Amino acid sequence: MTKLKTLGLASVLLGGTALPAFAQETEMSFIMCGDLRPADEQAVADFEAAHEGVTVNVEAVPWGTCQDKTLTLAAAGDPPSVAYMGSRTLRQMVNNDLIVPAAIPDDLREAYQPGVLSTVMIEGEVYGWPHAFSTKALFVNCDLVEEAGAECVAPETWDEMLALAQTVVDNTDAAGVGLAGKDFDNTMHQFLNYLYSNGGTVIDTQTGENMLDSEETRETLQFVHDLVAVAQEGPTAWERDQLRDLFNDGQIAMYVQGPWGRGQHNEDINQLVAPVPHGPHGESGSILITDAIVVLKGSGHEELAQELAAALATGESQYDLDQSWGLTPIFKYEDLGWDAPYYQDDEYWQVFMAGMEAGGPEPLVEDFRSLQSVFTNMVQGTILDDDTVDNLVTIAGEELDDAM
């Protein structure tokens, strides 16, 4: 494997400006949400070795309190130099002037997989170094499909998916599809997988315009409504990881999951993995989700912090994350000098990469809980037949305006 020279980015990041001399001791801080990997430790050690007099104090904080701690410190005027955050927090941090744009060089931007930078983009500006990327695909239990008397061929369109699900319902004791409708973020994610596969948009990443109230959204919500008849009982009580359990128990024939599904499904299931079926106005897509390494404003060494962010979110540290965690590759690693990256010539990974071009980001708003409610209310409304599809989408568009 050829190694990407991460620290060589420094001269590009600083635009040719001479690196400052650190004759005196300089302390930087890095807040890590979750556990620190050996690859992260190595990246920090290499960074310190390349910058005499610089020490990076690393604090690993559980996800439940990590992001709040970073926001609190930044708002109090004592920000960490860099922090690992969920990208969904970026809008809040930008609106409160707590972070600076990510100084990602143009040539490196071109090496990201399609759509990745949209996950950290607000009105055309990139505010984080993308980290931990995932996409989604459709898992099919071929044993159930064949028990129903059908050939196990992946549905390419919504109509084909509905027809296959109906065949399973009519000829087995299982449900045709797993449908998430619980008050949880992956209810929104599930809807966005289908929306992006129908050419829909939530928020324009270049202009910040609310695009949710559209014909594409209405078609997608109608599709979710149609799925209820072939789904497990009581979808509003289920979230995605519970659907995995139903899939393992042979109680649903299909559901949408991330690439980690392969390692979470029973080995005796004859499963097929395929792109998310597409609607009448789109191609098979996926929600694109990342975390991000952000550079905080006010540390006094933001340029140096950009280098540390680059060390953590590129090169061997990033490759190790993608490969060891079983994530969709965040870079076109072959373009960065890697020989035979882990996803190359692997049909499984090609499926999860296929949805990137037509995919879209988790929308970035200041209040994520309000965003989640916009979609949960809309999806639960159609599952329970509380209102018409048209009215539910109109209301959701108005609620999104408030959430933004």
C-alpha cells in the first residue's frame, strides 16, 4: 500500500507562507468524541514530531456529552484547537461563529468521493474535514423471496420493490419490507434514502434554500404510505436496528441498512445487497452522512490546527478508519496513491458506492431535534393516515423553515 503524505499538506494549507517557529512551548487541545484509535494516536505523535515545541493534549469524551462540552468551551471563549464532531452540529457552530472554514486544498477536494463535501457544506462553504462516511443500500433475504415463489432479483424501482414485497406477504408469513417510523433519527434517514432516490432535495447546499415542499417529496411520502401495507405491524414502534433483528429472524424480506449490515446479519441468511430502489424522478441514491474534524475559532493557532485536522482526517489515519470500521470509502484512494484499496474489485462495496452520485447529505440546521421532528411528523402522519400526503408535505416545508 502506498502511503499518502498527510503532513505534506502543510505548505498547501498555509498558501506558501513560512511556517511559524515554535521556540516556546505551544499547547494544542483535541477533543475526540468516542474512543481514540491507535491510528489517531500515531497521527498526533507524527504531528508533534514534525512540530518542535508543540504538544497536543487529547481528551476522549463519550458521545453523549462530547459535543455539548465542545460547544460550551467554545462559547465560553476557551475552545479546543480541533474537535471531532457529528457534521450535523456544523450549522449551529457556524451560526454562533465558533468554527472557521476547513482549509482543504483544491486537489484534495477532488479526491473525495462524490457528495462527501456536501455533508459539511453550508451555503457553498466547507466547514469541516469529513470523517467517518456512510451510505445505505437495500438488503434482501433471498430465502424468503424464493419461499414466496419469486426469483431473487434486486428491485430497481419503487414499483418493483412494492410488487416483490407484496409477493412475500401473499405467500409467506413474513412482511415484505421493514419500515422505520419511530421517533428516532433513522426514520428521517430512511425517508431521505428514498427522497434522494427520487431526485429530491431538502436544503440547497449552495444557497441554503428550503427545497422540501416539492413534487418529489410528495411522491416519496406516497411511496412510504404504500409500503405500510407490506411492512411489519406498527412501523411507528420500530427503528432501523430493530429492523435488523426482524431481518435476522426471517420476519421481513427487505430493509435499508448501512455497510455494517454484512457483519450483523446471520451467516445462514442467503442475502442480496442492492442500491436503494429509485422513484419516477431519480436514480438510486443514498443519504450521505459524515462526522467531521473541525477547527475552532479563537484558539490563537488556527493555521496549525488546520494541519492537525488534516493529519487526523486524511492519509493512513483516515484509511484505517474507513477500512477497520467497515465504512464507505471517503476518498478515491486509488487517486491518492493507494495500491488495491480495500473496496476495489469488491462487489459489496461497489453497491454502497453506487448511491453516492445521486445521494444527498443529512440536512444541516441549527436545531437537529427540530429537523428530526419535521420528518418524523411527516412520516408518522402518513403511516397513521392522520392527513393527506399533500398537506403533510406542506406542513413539513413550513416546519423546516422554522427549524432553519
